[in-house]
Amino acid sequence: MKLLDNVGRATIEFFEYAGGITTLAGESASFMARLRIRAGETIAQCYLLGYQSTIIVLLTSLFTGMVISLESAQQAVSFGVGSLVGGAVAYGSVRELGPMLTAVVVAGRVGAAIAAELGSMVVTEQIEALRSMGIEPARFLVVPRVLALTIMLPLLTVFADVVSIVGGMWIAFSYAHISNDAFIASARQTIGFEDVLKGLLKSVVFALIIAFVGAYQGLRTRGGAAGVGKSTTGAVVLSIILIFISNFVLSFLLFGGQ
């Protein structure tokens, strides 16, 4: 019976969480549809959540592209297919690793920051103060962060793709003596503009996941400072899990038939 109780409790908690985050997303979408947007705060959040994540995203993407190239370049040359290295690096970066790794890195930094900030406001009763003044927390706090991430994460993904390919090209030239022209020609033959757009579509979905999970975790914080820590950890873990799951689903829908 205890097992059934645990399963039932977990099921109820799952649907409560799903319903809560869906309600928050619906409220935020309603404000955005009516253009009830705080433009100044949105720009500030673009700087805080997006621009300040640039360095860590670029470093992650650079070394990822270099590792892919390092693992594949020498083997490809030994088998006489060195011309495929550029395509392999570009293929992996643009379609999968670029959007996904960028989202994971941003989730670790930004998702935690959103949950911690909103959780601290809940604990110190600032959210209740906003409601008492007739200010909707979803419009005042959530919408600017959602819009900022939706704008900035695709831009970070573009930068990540470029840096990853450039890093892979440098490694291919340095260690396998594959010319830059051959590398770029292979990349152009392997991926097209449609692949880039699909990768950016992934990043938009990932941005929504990070923003809404972080915001909801923060707004449901209970238990003081310890609760803020639990909300922050939960936001990062859940965001990363959902990013991996949605990445598989989107890859199947966007690229599965190719």
C-alpha cells in the first residue's frame, strides 16, 4: 500500500506542477499577446541573462568543436576521407551540439539566477507586496525574462555554432593538415540554411523551458533560505532534463525523416 501511496502522491505532484507551469505560461502569453511588456526591463534582462553568458557559451562551444575535430580529423585522413571533417563538425554543431550545449550552459547559469531571484522575493514577501498593489507578478517579473531569453538564446546559439566550426577548422588544419578551404567546402556541402533555422527553432524552445521552469520554481519557493536553495537546484536539474528530452523530440520531428 505504501508503494501505491507514493506512486499516487508523485502522480498528483506531477500534474500539479504541470498545471502550475502551464498556467504561468498562459498568463505570460496573454500579457505578451496584448503587448503589456516592460521594454526597459526586457532590455536589462537581455544584458543580464544573455550578454553576460556569452563568454562561458563561447568557451564551451570552442572546445566542443575542437574535440570533435580532434577525434575525427586524423582518423578521417588515415582512411582518405579528410574532406568530410568540416561537414562532420558543422553537422554536429549546427544541428545538435550548438543549440543543446548552449541551452545547458545557460540553464546552469540563468535558470539558477531566475529561480534564486524570484525565490528570494517570495521569501521576503515582495511578491505579496506586488499583488497587494495590483501588480501581476507574471507581467512584472516573468514576461521580461521570457522575452529576453527567447531573443538572446538563439543569438548565443549562432555565435556558438560559428565559434565551434572555427575551432574545429583550426584543429583540423593544425593536426591533420586539412586546408581551411577544404574544411569550409565540406561544411557548406553538408549543412544548409534550413539546418541553421531548425537549430534556432530548437534554441527558442529551450529558452522557453529555461525561463518558465526557473520562474515557476522561484515563485513556488517555500521554507526560507533553504527553500531558495532547493528551488534553484530544482530549476537547473529539471531544465536540463527537459532540454535533453525536448532535443530528442525536436530532432525526431525536424530531422527524423531525412
